Amino acid sequence: MRRRYQQFKLLRACVALLAFASVVNTAEHPRAKATSTQSKKSQSAEPREATEQYRYTNRLIRAKSPYLLLHAHNPVNWYAWGNEAFEKARKENKPIFLSIGYFTCHWCHVMEKESYSDPSVAAILNQYFVSIKVDREERPDIDRLYIAYVEATTGSAGWPLNVLLTPDRKPIFGGTYFPPDQLKSLLQKVADAWSKQHDSITQTAGRAAQQLIDIVSKQPPATGDLQPAILDLADKQIASTYDATNGGFGGAPKFPRPVALSFLLRYYARTGQREALDVTLNTLRAMERGGIHDQLGGGFHRYSTGATWLVPHFEKMLYDQAQLAIVYAEAYQITHDRFYADTTRNTLDFALREMQQPRGGFASAEDADSPIAPGKPETSEGAFYVWTIKEIENVLSKQHASVFEYAYGVESGGNAAGTSPRNKIFAPN
């Protein structure tokens, strides 16, 4: 997806690894608490009171996190992050399988269904590993540490984040989503290597962690003000990835990148370079017109699965709404074009209506998955958001529907069909 990180991005992992001692020493100290939305679009994560109806119940049944509770009835013998798990790993000399995610993460749900509910996967994990499940919204400190390691060693990272650790929590190997067969193969290979090359793996993990710490400790501290040449270089690097045809940066999957857009607006204000403004405005207009923007309900989805902004990954993040609202508002301040002001209001209205919580605060995200049919347990990504032509014509008159379908590119076979093997909606638009 992305080329391997250069050395300065490896240093990000080094900084995180310097926090090892504090993470280890404060293993059971909870940090920032966040909320995942549990609206009509989401699956329920309430504790199951009638546990006798489930074949399996593990320690996570005592958790408060919706994400941990999602795994409370897996056959995997999950532990929460804490001394109980660490002591077991030390006493039994087993590597740790650390899995990090959050409740509204689509691929986290996929792995829960495909792998962690599979007794054959659980058998390997339970025999050879101590399995720990972490909600990144409860423990962002742990998430930051291990995602930096995976970014540095693989070039990219995300959630679900799966990392294999030594019993003293030094990383051995990490990745994101693994299909069930690939996960089982990986676990078997690691278990076999651990039994035959235990000392070598432990020493290698320790040396790797120390090397990263040594690299960052030798870096001289930054001095002086941020020079214009650095800003010029940042502008050129951002511009080099600009998609002049579709707006945005890079190919598929394509993220909004509000921080880059905000930088370009400030760069234009500082230098008067028109290209920086044009890149930003073209991207903002393309995103607003595309499927990444919820044309009916407002707000922006997390990213586009293609280069054209048409079909999104349907999760909605609170931080995206906040950052994009700022960028659109700043675009209005520069241009005085009401298009950008209207998009800002639309985005904030969505956040206030859908993400504000009755007891105060805001939900951190809305789930990408939702029920395919009312009252049915089966879910699919984007089911809440997509329409068939028949549904559109049932809401609008035939005449109005034809205008609507033309304006929004509705197709009889669906303009979002086949975008995901798990999207089970027939002919979605």
C-alpha cells in the first residue's frame, strides 16, 4: 500500500519504544476512556446476562469495553492487558499474542467472526500462546507503542493490530488483518520457532528494541525555528502525490488527509502559491461530491476504497468530522464561497445529531457494519447507507427518481456492487 518508511519514520517507533518501561511498570493503570457509538447502525455490545446460552465464556465477560465484550464468548482464552496475563506468560514461558482494535472497526469484526470464533484457531492460541485483547480507545498508550513498531517494520499499520511478543512484551513480529488460514499458519510457525529457537528469538527481539532506542537517543535535539525551506519541501512532497484527475493524494485506498489540506491552505496564505490552494479546493470539492461524503445524512466516511471517492469504507470517525469541518471552514474564509461554509455546517450538524451522546460528550465513531434486514442478526458493511433502484423509486415518484438517479449516478446493477466480498446487498448504490 505504501513504500517502506525511511529512517526518520523509523525514529517514530524508536520514540515509542522508549516508553516500554513506563508501559510495563503501569500495566494495569487504565488511561483515557473513549466511547464507541452504539446507534441503530451498530451491533450491540451489551454484556450477555444469560451466559449459559453460549458455549464459551472467557475473562473478557468482566470487561466494560464494548470491543472486549465483543470477544467475551470466543473460544480463545483471552486475557485483558495486565499482570495476570504477564505472569502466565512468564511462568509457562509462552509468547504473547496481542490483538488491538476497537468496536467500530470493520476488519476487527471480521477477524472476530472468521478467526477468534473458530475453535481450530483458538486451539492453537490456547495451547501455545497467552492471548491478550486490548481496546485502543481504552489504552491508547499501548496502541501507540505497538503500532509504531509495526509501521517501522512493515511500512504500514492499522487495525486490527496483531503483534507477537516475548513474555516480557518485546515485539517479535506484527501485522494487521490475517485471513484464518494465514493466521493459523503464522501461529504454528511462531510456536515451532519458539520451541526450537527460543533463545535466539528472545535475543533478537531484545537487540532490535535496544537498537531502536540507541538510534533515537543519538539524535541531536532540534534547534532554532522552522525554516521556510522545510515548509517548501513539505509542499513539494505533498504535491508529488496529488491526483490531478480525481483530487486527493495517492491511489486506492484514498484517505481525506485533512492535516495535509490544512497545511496547504496555510502554505498558500504564507507564500501566495496558487497551486497549493487549487490542490486543496479541488480535493475538497471532489470529496464533497463523492460517496465518501454521506449525501443524505451528512458527514464523511473514513476513506474511499477507490481513487475516485465513489465507494467508501463506511465507518465514520469523530476526528474526521472535526478536522474536515475545520478545513472546509478555512477554505470558506479564503474564498468566501458558500459551498465550503455549507459543507462545514452539514458536517457539524451530522456530528451534533448522530454522534453527540445523551450524557455528554461524543461517540468516537460509527460502525461500518449494520443489519442487512430489520430484526435479523446478519450484518454487512455499508448496509445502512446503500440503496437499490426499487428503494429509491418507492420513496420518490418515478419522475423524481429518474432525475435523482441521473444526478447521483445510480445504476441498475448498482454502482457499489462487488466492492467488497462481504457486501451482501444486491445491486447497491
